[in-house]
Amino acid sequence: MSKKGIIAALVLLLMTFGFGPRLMASCESDCQEGYNSEAISCEEQFNDPDDADQLKDCMDSAKNEYDSCLVECQDQDSQE
């Protein structure tokens, strides 16, 4: 096996068993942080009982964005 082949194999192993899972975890934690921030924003913006429907819509939107973010993480992970 050539030197380039050995280096490519090592990089593949690192991505599979080393960096890949950590990158996925980082991506998921970024999604979670984004969701938490959006949820707090929704609660601050729609804190009146009369705003219950708007709060629900805002929280649903935050959840949808979170779910989309997780799908993007999975897509990134499968491409590596």
C-alpha cells in the first residue's frame, strides 16, 4: 500500500471512529441550543395568557426548526 493509501485509510478510520461521532454530537447540541434559545424567546414574547395561540405557534415553529436541524446533522454525518 502506498503512503497516500495509508494516510487515506487513517483519515477514514479517524472520521469513522474518532471525529465523526463527535461532529454529530456537536451538531445535535447546536440544534438543541438553538431550540432552547427559540423557546425562551417565544415564552418572553408571548407571556400573556391571551397570547396562548401565538405561543403555541411559535413553539411549534421552534420544534420544526429543531427537527430540520437534526435531519441536517444526520445528512452531514452520512456524507462523511
